[in-house]
Amino acid sequence: MIDRGFVKWQPFNSLINRKMVMDTLEKEKKVKKPNLFPEEIDKISEEILNAYYAKSMVTIIYYENNLYKKITTYIVNINSSYKTIKLKGGKIISFNQIIHVLN
């Protein structure tokens, strides 16, 4: 065996600039929040009210942290003064985060 002497050990980087690749992927996933027309906002609020009063399961697509997220659950409470809805499981979503509602 060959003696390396006092050569300082360097960590092995198996991926070329892993951080740069991960940052690029994160940037690609980020999207801008769409602007909704007043008719779309009215339709969303109507669907939310229908699901709440019928106690039916609803799928909500919403915008959070530069990403679209999707949740299927029941609506527990609607707070019109704070413009939020509380979902089963304790999650609270603001009305202005909601993009689409499916019953």
C-alpha cells in the first residue's frame, strides 16, 4: 500500500453541484398565483357553501408557498369575517388561496 502521508481527506461529491440541481428543480416547481375573474370567485364560493351545507366531501385546489396543493376533505366551518374556511383535520385556508373547488 502507498502511504498518503498527511494528506487531508476530502469528502467525495458523487453528484455534480447537487445543490444547484436541487435549486433549479425547486424553481421549476414554483408557479405564480392565477388571477381569477369575479365569475370564477362567485362559483368557488357557491361550491364551498353547497359542500358545507350538504356536509359532502369536497376537493379544493389552493395556492400556498408558490405551489398548487390539492386536498380532499370536509368543510367544518366558514368564517366570513376573516374570509377563511376550516377543514376537517384543523387546516385553515383563506378564500383568496382557493383556485378551484370540485364536489
